[in-house]
Amino acid sequence: MSKTELAKRYFLFIFGLFFSAIGVAFTKHGELGVSPISSVANVLSYKFSFFSLGTWLIIWNCVLIAGQIAVLRKKFQLIQLLQVPLSFLFGWFTDFGMWIVSDISVPTYFTKIIMVLIGIIVLGFGISLSVTANVILNSGEAFVKAISDTTGKEFGNVKIVFDVANVILAILLSLIFFDFSIVGTREGTILSALLTGFVVKIFSKIVKKPLENIFYLKTV
């Protein structure tokens, strides 16, 4: 793959990262929980509000990168360290998204659900762009792949266990931090878990060919 081709793919990936972060911000603003992968950082942002959600996402992503190194050891590829600056970008984009949506009023439960659904759609669109770019995995999926490759278990099954583990950890942290109350993990988290993959599949079918034509990407 040429340097020009690679640069275009990373540009598209970062573009997708931006939309993914905006999607997280919309979902967060609905106050009904966020996606499983962001749920731990979300709970921590409630308890330790001196850091923004974006900052906690950076920290959590770096924990997952460290996890990959621990699991893969010598098999860990140095190129995967690109996940670190990309995680910082995602965190910054998320905080920017929170600023964008901050003035949107969500006075009723219905409007909160609408915000969550918009967030899921925008997140799914962003992920579909990143998938089309096909250069590097985000830290969550890379961690799942590391576990899958090491254990020989199917990626999809490991991903389900990983998502469930994130939600359980978020709930446990919430119970510990907020006097046995569940904070930051609600029905929005369940909706995100159920619908995001479906939205990604739809958008991937729609955007793949047009984006490959626009960016002159070769099929890999």
C-alpha cells in the first residue's frame, strides 16, 4: 500500500473517529447511559468530575492498550501504539461533542430517548467510516482481538463477553461509588448494545463503495 493510500485511509479513519465521538456525546447528553465500551469511563466521570468524559475515555482506552500488551506480549505489534494518539483524539472529539450538544434541552424522557437514538445512529455512521478505512482497530476491538487470537475463541463471542463485562464493571463501580445506586448505566446502554452493530451494518453497505470511489481506495 502506497503512502498516499495509507494517508487517505487514516484521514477517513479519523473522520470516522470524530463522528463516533459525537455519537457518544449525544448518547451521554440523553443521560440514559452510553455504549458498553464507554460505560466504565462514564461512571468514573460522574464520580470524579474533575476529569471530563473525554479524559476518562482516554484513560480507559490506554488501560485497554496496556491490556493488549499484557495479553500479546512479544506478539504485540508496535504499529498498534498508534492507538494511543488516536485514543487522545477520540477523547478530545468527545469533549468537543459534549460542548456542541450542551445547549440542547432534554426535559422529558421522550427527548432523552431521542438523544440516545441519534447518538447510536451517529456512532454507527462513524464506526462504518472507520471500518471502511481498514487501517487499525480501536482499543476496545483490538483488546477483544488480542483475547480472541490468544485463546482461539471466536471474535464475536469474545466481543459479547467483553461488552457484558464492561457493563457489569460499570454497575459495580456505580454501586460502590454511589451508595448502592446505579448511575450512568441505564436503558441507553442496552439500546446501544443492541442497535449499534445493526446500524453499522446498514451504513457500511451504503458508504463503502462511494467512499472507496471518492478517496480512490483500493479494495484490501
